[in-house]
Amino acid sequence: MAETISTVGRRKNAVARAFVRPGTGKITINDRELENYFPSEIHRNDVQKPFALTENSGRFDVKINVNGGGVSGQAGAVRLAIARALVEYDANTRPTLRKAELLTRDPRMVERKKYGQKKARKRFQFSKR
């Protein structure tokens, strides 16, 4: 049995745990195929970007458990987890992934709603009279 690398990626409220091992390039997310889990081409490309940049497409099997957040946040979390796993597998890929900003945890979160306002920044309509 080949060595399995386990990493975590986060984006917004999504948390992805990736288990990467040498294989045939099969990506499984929450026991579903990549095409079924992310029907959007944009999100699928986002997830596969670390493999494309490091020219490792089809060399690893990836099993991912992801929960929380929405589709876009989950895609970002999966991308970060895969990038971290590739660096752990081969440290020479770090400069390539770093330059493409795939190893940076995106700190942007949803701003909280304030009291006396409709949303985080939107206010109730002001009436002078």
C-alpha cells in the first residue's frame, strides 16, 4: 500500500480534508465523482489547477471529505488541500504553487450583520419626516 498524504484546506466556512496517494488520477469528493460534485467547469478547473501547474495530472488518486460553506468556498478549500498535499509529497513544487498563490489561505470571511441595520453594511431606509 502506497503512502497516503493527509492535508486540510479551508476557505470561508468550508473545510476540506484531502487524502492523496499515487494512482491513476481519480478525484473523489464526499464519495462522489468530481464531475458530479462540481457540475460547473469553473470549479472543476479550480480544483485541478494544482495538478496542472505541477504537471502531475493523472499521477495521484485523491479522496476528499469537505463540509461547510457553499460551492465556491468548498472548491477553494479543496484546491488548497490538494496544493498542500503536493508540496508535502514533493517540496520542489512549492515555488510553482506559491507563485500561483495556491498555498495562501484566503482570509476573507463574511462580515457579520450589525444591529440596527438590514445587513452588514446596508441600512434601513432613512426618513427625515
